[in-house]
Amino acid sequence: SKLRLTMETPSMAIPKYFGNVGSWATQLITEAGGKVVSIRDVIGAVKNSNGIDIAKLMKHSAENRGIKGSNKR
């Protein structure tokens, strides 16, 4: 069965790690209308009170083996 999430009001989510589970969780949260404002992995952390662009972060993480430096682009 398919997981269905809804966000009735704007919200913020802060998954602890941007690994396999965290990256999927952030995708689901943003697709449901939530906003991820902070995330970290084993080599770095990203914080943006306006919300993190998860698609860009995933691309950066794949290209650089982690999220460190992603907020400098």
C-alpha cells in the first residue's frame, strides 16, 4: 500500500541524518508540503530557515559523497 501524508498547515521537519532513510523521509515531507530546515550527515550539516531544496541537496550529496559544502552553491 502507498503511504499518504498530508500537511494541513505549513510545518518544519528536521530529520537527524541524511542517509538512506533520512533522504527518503525528506523527499516525502517536502512532497507533502512540509519544509525541511536542517539536516546533517556524517561529514556536514545544512541549515536554512526558509527550507532546504531537497532535490539540489540530493544531487550535491551524490556528487560529493555527502552534504558538506552544499550551502555554498
